[in-house]
Amino acid sequence: MAQVAQVEDEEFVEEYKPDFSLKNKIGKDVSIGEILTTTNIKDAQGVINDSQKDFVKWIENDLRTLEGYFAEAYADADNALDAVVGIQKYAFSIKSQSGTFGYDLASAIAKSLYDFCENNYVVGDNKHILIIRKHLDTLNVIFKRKITGDGGNVGQQVYQALGKLITKFDHPDA
């Protein structure tokens, strides 16, 4: 039977109530029009632009961490579940950040990696370790070459090729 990298015991699931503290701080009678002024929008865009410079450094650190987790998984595929869970966590982070900063292809590849770890990964399957490797190689190329947007025709071909690789080595009966 397949071991899937996901939470199976819902006993530890916590429910969080929405936090209205910001609304309380700015005032319950303040309208959205007062918040979304031209000046505030320009200031927010400036923060995003400044953060984009830091984004590449964050991603470089995340990719190094992913490589460390991959090395653990590759060294001992039969005991790689913890490393794959780490890969899944960082893939989610990269997916989220990449879309925000215009790296749509990277976001799609990271989501594919996250979904693979969540739904398809089987402990001990060396071909599944290879699928993870191919995702990481793709992410590394995207960020080294600073490929923003969806990567055009080549980007879509790469994305589709990863999907075919997952399908080829999937375990539908596991």
C-alpha cells in the first residue's frame, strides 16, 4: 500500500476564526474607498517592487533547502517520507511566492511538485525520486534564467512533459 505525504489523523486539525483586529484598528466605519487611495496603492506597489529584489534571494535559499531534502530522499528512498514532506512544504512556499512575483511557470511547476508529493509519491519508489529530481531541475533552470510569465510554448511543453512523467510512473492500484 502507498504511503502518501499527507495528514491522515484529523484529530489534530485546529479551526481558526477570522481575525478582525485590523478592522478594529482602522475603524469599523472606514470605507474601502478611503483605504484604496491612489497614494496607498502606489505605496503598496513600491513595497512589492522592493520585495521582488529580495524574492530571488528567498528562492535561492528555498532551492538549497529543497536540494538538501532531495539528497536525503535520494540517499535512502525506503525512508524518504520525512524528506518528501519537507520538499512538499517548500514546493508550496515556492508556488505561492512565485505567482506573486510574476514567475507563473515556476508557480505551476512547484504546484505540480506539491501535488505529486501529496497524491502520488510512494515511499521506496526510485522512479518517484526521479520525478522529484526533474521538478527541482526545472525550478532551478527557471530561476537561474529568470524566466517570468508562463515560459511561452517551451514552458508549456516542459510542464506537460512533467505531467506525462508523473502519469507514466503512477501507481493507480496502490
